[in-house]
Amino acid sequence: GTIEKEELAQVLNQLGNFKPGDIDKIMLEADQNCDGLIHYDEFVDWLMRPVVTIGAAVLLSTNSLCLRAEKAFLGNPTKAGAGGPARWAFGAEDIIPVRFSRDLMLQCEHTLVVWAHVEALEADWVPLISDSRPNWGFSFGISKDSKFGLFDPRAGKEAKPELANEKVGVVPGKWSMFVARGLCSTPQPTAKGKTEFLVASDDECMRMLGTINCVGSGVVISEFGSSTKGISGIGSVALWPRLLADEELKQLFLWDAVQYECLTEAQAAWHKLNRRRAPKRDEEEEAELQRRLEAAATGKIGGCLDLQEMKLVDDDLPRVVQAVEAAFDSVNALALCDNYITEDGVRDHLAPFMQCLSDHFRLDLHKNLDINRDAEGPLLDIMAKLPTQFGVIIDTRGTGFNGGAIAKLLNQGQQASDAPMSVAKERARTAQREAAFDAAQQTLAAKWADQTDPAMPWANDGPLPVVDIAELAEQESGNPILVVTNAINAMIQKNGTKDFTRGRSLEEIGKVLFPKYTNQKLILRKGTERMEIASCDLKVFDLAQLFSDDSRVENDIRRLIDEGPFDKFPEGKKNELEDLRAYLATAAKAMYDHKAGTQMAWATSGGRGLPENCGTGQLIAHFSYFSYSVRPRTHEDFGFRLREKGEKVDASMVKKGAVGLHAAVESGAVKLEASSGKSYGHNAVTLRLLSASSEPLCVAVPAGTIFQHIRWVHHQSLLVGRTVHIDLQPGQSKEQKLGAFCMNETCCCADDDPMALTALQLKDTSLLRSQGQVWDYFEGLFAKYREEAGFAAGGKKKAGKNKK
């Protein structure tokens, strides 16, 4: 069955003085799934929780006395308003104490709680609760020197107030909750025993003032308040015939602390989660923490980053995660046990990090007592999504998680047990390959020495998806392919297609358009005919056939790009390979990097094309070349996903509030000032980002992000191996290094080369387990496509496959 809010209110209003706000608070405590009903299992769970989590509403319904000014039936209290919360006013000569409806005797055990508004204390003794009978005078009160205690005439003529050692320490003009907790040491109520005095008025919550060796058990109390100056108002009075635990008193304080302006809503919410207050690290402890984080971030720690018993709190987790992210693949375990981390830290920082794992990892959170069950769901979801062969382990023993969740997160299956050994074997295998690859760098450099080309000027936002001939002509260098350019376009627009092209020879056109070119080969293609044109030896060809009267120049260019200059990969032919590289780069950039390209993935403002230091076409051209393709292959052929224009990063994959690097650059919130590559592995990619935002930013670079070279240098493109978060203040320029895998064994390592952020991401991030798996994947694809093109794995033509 279920209990509705109205049914709960009906029952509780019969038990005590409950206002609508009290009912709302109880619903919040008991209704765990927030559906507006208390289900049977929720009700049982709420009742059976330890005392520490029993709400104040329950406590206020089980006492001997509960008087609240906002629901008073005694005296004449002021109502809540601009002057503050409802109160009975005191501290003036014409005001008398408020009598209880009946006298109450203090039992052997008792707890008295009073909310009072304290002013400057002038009198020797200011009563809070007292006995109104003449010539008696028992009372709880505050002395002139701001000490809480009791006065008991049973001590005889020499009786005087027995005071706690510590002063109340309350700022005049502020509300405080005063507590007297008495325990009689005899079977019957007498003055023998002890009384503890406590006060709560701020974020410290309950504060012990001291203990006296007497108790009010057996006396009768009859009234509260006084005409004596010092206490200007009382908001509530409550009495229990037992000793309330410290945590119960804390719950009572939190129930009213906001309305009495002792705490903010945020402070009260934090305390209601029953979290411990973490001790501060001293200078030596902080220096040791920083030393361990720096060692991890620089790759000097291998295996486990041990941060147990370091007094860590949620605010420490961003730099902990950043250190592990920067460690790339050298850290595969994080020990955070016996700290002060909460479910908020798990949800906001640790869960997004774990979501992006690409290999075995162990996260040790045991004995973090402040983590409650709110973090169970995010971690269990991550465990369900990660491949089982990763064998990820999350140790949450000693937290607030239930036994079932703890067991699932410990992941004690066979695959999880085998994962560490599998990881060790893969790393050993990869280490051997990396050693061989590093040793082969000079050989690889020699292999590609005659196949490197200078960067070609590229007008990504010009009217045509081709090289800017004016800039190229000024440099008097380069080897343009399909040079139908801005210069031609401008000439056609000026003279008209018919007048400019019909009846003219290429020699005549070449003298006008390419006067600076000497022995620079220009290649056009029409049908199956390939034409090489040089300004010093131009053949006659009627361009009117190419630029027909009723077609647009740009469409003709696209047709030429799609057809390409070769039908077969010109293996071993230096000049033709040079032409092919130029064609592949031009064609791929026309598709991926021009604002009108069919694969353009950036929605930049003002139609300005690519963001600065971004580009994708060169990588597609490079990988197509390795595959012995004579036309650009698609990004899907290599297992890449092309982002969509305006796409935002998956919020579940990054830290809360983070923005993806692509989206930040696309929107202009961040400028990618520079990016470069150096070798591979730890700190292989260096970014320099400039924030153009007026607000602080957290920029996420997801695992699987790809950076390409900007020319035919035949060095490695780089693949980010672990998601990294970069914090930027408004206007800040920041350099950040990222760990990355090189993407094949065919080329040399990057050597401080400028690079560009591509719009691509690796689909299967499970390949990011090791450098060896990345090599296996891409080299396997190249071999497959070379085979399809009619070439053996080593690049030699197969017998009988020479001709088309």
C-alpha cells in the first residue's frame, strides 16, 4: 500500500502541532523516489533508519512538551513577519513569563530545548525556564558573563547558579538553540547526577558548553521567559523524558535553523546529509598531496595513485582527476579510501571519469563514510555500460551503499579477475612493439623522404573549394592539382563564360592567368583523358567544353574532384604519386574543410568556414594514401564518427558543467591558438587555448578525439587516449598537454609539428586500451584496402592485376 500526503497530515495533526511545512519535510525524508507517495518499503526504511537520520518531525511528536510561537495557544506571541520569526516577547518590565497549561516534573532523564533570541546580558541571572511557585526559584538560565546553567534551591541557603565552563559565545541580536540534558544518578528523581549544556547558533551546529555535577530531576517547571533584560524573545520550548542523542539534537537544530537565520538553505541542506566535517590538511600534508599529484601527472607514478587518508573532500577531486587524466595510461588504479568524499563528488567528478575508461581500472572508495546511496545509480550504470573484459572494480565497502550494490561494484567475476593479467600481457606486448618502432624512426624517415610535400595554401571559405591561385602564384611554389581557381572564377565573372573561354587556347588563357608559372605542372581531367599543362608548353583545349553555358563553375569543379586523375594507384612512380597526394588533399579538403563541403562539420558564425587550427581533410587524404586509394575514402571506412554541426558533448561522458572542445571552438567561446604533436604517449599533444568567455569554463577533450598533420609530412596523427578536462578563467590563455596514441606504424613520430583539431572521433573507444591495439586496428584496415586495390600487404602489385 501507499500513504498519500493528505493521509499523513491527518494522522500527524492528531498527534501534535504540525504545520504544512512540517508535513512537506516528512514527505521529503520518507518519499525516496519522489512520486508524491510513501510506499510500504519506503515507510519501513524510514522507520528503521538509525536514530541519526530520524527526522525532527518525529522527535517533536514524541515529547512531553512542545510549544511553538507560530502555533501558540498560550500567551500572546508576535507573528512571523518583517521583524523575524514568531516569538513570545520578553525582556521588558511590563512583560511577565508565560505559564505552561500544566506543571511538569523533570524526570530522571530529561532533555530541555529552548530557542531564544539573546540580547546584551546586563542582569546577574536571566531565566529561560523556571518554577513559578513563591519562595522556590528553580530555573535554567544565562549568567551575566554569558554562561548557561541552572539554579537549584535544593542546595540550601548558599545555593547559587551552577554554570557550564564555556561561555555561550552568542552574538547579541541572534537566535540560538539552548539545550540542557540531565541524568539523575539515583533510582528516584533527585538533585544527584549530571547536567550537560549545549548551544547551537551557526554552521558549527551543536557545541558542548560543559557539564555540572547536579541535575534538575524531581523539580517542577511551570513557566518560560522573564522580564529581565537579556532574552528578548523565545520561539519554542520542548521537553523530552529521555536523553536525546547528539545527532537527534542536530536534527532539531536543522529543523528550525533557517527560519531563525542561523543557517542558509544551502548550509542546512548540507548538514541534513549527515556528513562529517573534514579536518584541514596542514602545510606538510598539502605539500605531500601536491607531490603525489604532480608525480602522477608527469608519468612518474605507474600503477596506483595512492591518496588514502589524505583528508580529501569533494573540492579536491577535480585536481585528482586531472592528474589521473594527465597520467594517460600509466595510472590504472586510484586509492581514495578513508577520506571525506561524498556522493556529490562521486557523481560530479569520479563517475564522468570512470565513464570514459578504455581499460582495466580500480577505484577504491572504501571507508568514505559520507558517501550515501545517491551515488549508487551512477556507478552501477557505468559498470553496466563498460565492457566486462575491462574488469573495472569500484570498492565501496564502508560507505552508505547497500550490500547488493557493493557486491556488483566489486565485480568479482572471472573476467574481472582475469583483467589485470590480460592488461599486463598486452602492455608487455605493446612495450616490445614500441621499442621496435622507436628504433625504426630513422628508417621510416628515409622511407618517406621523397614523398613529403610543402603545405598548400587553402582558402576554406572562398567561393571555390580549391587552392587560392593568387596566393600560390605569389609564392611561386607548390604543385596544384585541378587548378580551377578564384582567379579563373573572377575572370569568368568579369568577361562571361562564352567570351572568355570559347575559341581560346589554354596557351592564351595560361598567359593571362598563370604568367608567373614556369615548369609548374597543372593537371586537369575531362572524361578519361589526363592533361598536363605547363605555361611554357600549353596545349590547345577549348575550356568552353569544361565550363558549359548553362552550368556553374563550382559544380564542374566538384565533378572533376569526384572523378580524380588516376584509375590505379601509381605505386613506385614519384611524379604521379606527388600528383595523387595533391589531388587527395585538395579533394578531401573540398569535402571536409570548405564551408560548402558535403562533409563540413562546423557551424561557425558568419559563414567563415573552419575555426582556426581545425581541419579534417588532410587526415582523410593521408589514410586514403596509405590504403592505396586513388580517391578520398570516407571517414566511416576508418571507423571514425563525424560530428554534426552544433553538436554538444555527451553530458554523461564529462564532468558536470563541462563543454566539449569542439563545441567551445565552434561557438567562439574558446579559441584554439595552437596545437602541436611530439612523439606519442604521455604529453604527446600540446594545446594552447584562449577563453573568450566572460564566465569560467571547463573544457573537455573526449577520449577518441583526433589531431591531424596539416601537410604531407608523413608523421603520425594523434588520437587522444583518455578524456581530459581543462579549466579556463575568463580571458585566460592556457597551455595543456594531452596523452595520445599514434595512429599507425607506417610513419615517423610527430616532431613538434603543428597540428589541427579534426571533426572526427574514434567510434570504438575500446581500442584505446593500448598503443598496440590502435596500431593493429589501423594497420589492419590499410592492409585490407590495399588488398582490395590489387596490392599485396607489402604494397607490391599482385600478379595479373597490373591493368584495369
